[in-house]
Amino acid sequence: MTIIDDVHEAHGATFVERGGRRVVRDYGRPARTAMAVRHVVGAFDAAYGVVTVSGSDRREFVNDAVTNVVPREDGEGAYALLLSPEGRVRTDMYVYEADGRLLCFTPPGQAGWLAEEWDSRTFVQDVDVERASDEFAVFGVHGPKATEKVASVLNGAGTPAEPLTFVRGSMSDAGVTVVRNDGLAGEEGFDVVCAASAAERVWETLLHHGNNATPFGYAAWETLTLEAGTPLFQTELDGRVPNVTGVRNGVDYEKGCFVGQETVARVENVGQPSRRLVGVELPGVADDDALPGAGATVSVDEDAVGEVTRAAWSPHREAGIAFALVPYDSDAGRVTVEVAGGDGDEASERAESDAVVDGEVVALPFVEGSDRSARLPTYD
């Protein structure tokens, strides 16, 4: 559950599970809400998991585990992946150096097993690992007016300008840390971190004080990030080799040893991964009910060439849009996509049929906003 479930319920929220954790799905009309965020600004309970790593060996310990170089200076952060020995993504995370410890923000449901695993591997190192998800709330603020919104309620500091850097200040007499994020929604964005005890005050401040912000949930978040061309952990990254998803900002290819490095380097040295993520527009799709499910087949001339990872109705483009995995060397332009079928609960709820819709592979992002996602798939 989120830190402030009762507050979200009072605002008319409905809920869904992500990674086994109860999070806000929407507050009604998620497509219209996504447009409001795209045009002005919205606030989002990110429901991150949090793992803290302290001790004099904390940087060496985490640096040896993840794919990117962890920060050394207070106020700095990095985006990184944790891989299996086979080089597949087990989780992604943001790592920040703050007050003599590393704060690792994970997708919902990933912090518990990560903290247990890292704690079991400390051995003789001076490292203390704790799961701290219940100690913090993290609220995302996204939209072309996000900087103005945060500046209107942040006291004691100016908004940070560089991605993955942060400042400390206060909102409504509650201490907060404000992070400039890396544009996942394709818009200016910040993460506002506060103690769980101050979460309700900070949330209400973000919505109603200074410049107002529209509350939104994961339904709008998944639409916004798909429009921005941002792969997410649950739908695109989990279990896949990072080269396939094109998330190059999460891997330092010149970095020293980390788990799965040999596999990642081998794929890189071959010159190309086996598959890549592309954007597919579905102009014939009129609403959410006709969207393909995860795993739905993408075909060219009736020959299967790939599969959908995530689809959404884009209010900005007034069409269905999707991420699809296709062969790396595919030059597909026009495709057909299954509407029924695929994996997951949404697909199973659709009527059983062999219906397909026409689609077209298009350049990412689907929507150009006030910022550009740092995770936009990139391939050499």
C-alpha cells in the first residue's frame, strides 16, 4: 500500500497492484488527466521502494553490484540496473548520496528482496543495509510548469537544474528533498522526498498550495511515459538484457566489474542485440477497450515478427500507441497487431477472437514535451 492510502481514497482514487504493492491507478478519466499533466503540471505518488546503504564501504559495495558508477558527492545521483549473472535486468534503481549514506529508490515491490539479498552479502565490509520504504514518501511532479509549481511551494532552496541532483528545503514546515529527475514523462520533472510522517502535508501542498497540480496515478503515468518513449521496469526491462531495451543511460560500459558484465559486454561486442524496442502507432484504435495486451503478436504480411510490451491510448495523438520488441535488423514499417490475446489480466478479460488492427512503426518519442526522457531507447 502507499504511505497515504486514506488521503488518495478521499480524492476518489482507485487502486491497482504493481510489484505486489497497492498503488493509485487513477482518480477518474486518466486520459484527460494525462493531457492536463502534458499541458500544465501534475503530482504523482510514485510509491518507490527505498533501500538505504550506510557505512564506510557503502560506495564500493553498491558500485560492485550495479551497472553504473554510484555517486560520491552529497546531492548527486545515478540511474543504474541490477543484473543477473546472465546479464538480465532484475531491477532498476536511482542511487543518491545523501548525508553519509546511499538511498536506493526502486520500483514498487523490489526493495524487500533487494535489502535482504544485499544484507546477506556484506560479510566483512563496513556496510549496513536496511529496507526503508515505510520511512519515506516520494511524490513526482511532472509537466511543462513543474519548475514553477515546485518553486511556488519550496522554501529555503532553489529548484535543482541538473538531472539527478537534489536540494534540501521545506514545504509547509515539513523538511523535503527535491530531486530534478530525468524526464521520464517527457516533461520537466521533480521528485519530492519527505518523511512518511509529513507525507499528507506535503501531498496536499503539492496539490493545492502555490500553483495547483492535478493528481494522477499509474494509468496516466504509463501513458505519459509511453508517449515519451520511456521503458519501464515492469513492462520493458524486467528479465531482459539492457542492450535489447536500449536503456544505455543505465550502464557505464567502461565501468569495472559488476554482475552480468560479461554477458552485456559480449552482446555489445557482437555489434547488435537480437531485438530492439520500437514505437508502433495504431490509428484505427478508438479507445482503451481495443488496445493490444502485453505479449500480443506483431506481424508483417501475416508473418509474426515481434510482440507488444505495453500499449495505451494516447490522448495527445488521438490514437493507440505501443512499445514492441522486434528483430534488431527489422525494417518493418506497416504492421498488424493482435487486439485479443497476449499475456496478463487485461488480455484475459478481452473477448476471445483473432482480431487485428493496422499499425505503423514510428520514431520515438511519440510526443515531444518540455523535456526528453533519458531512457529513450538508443542503439548504435
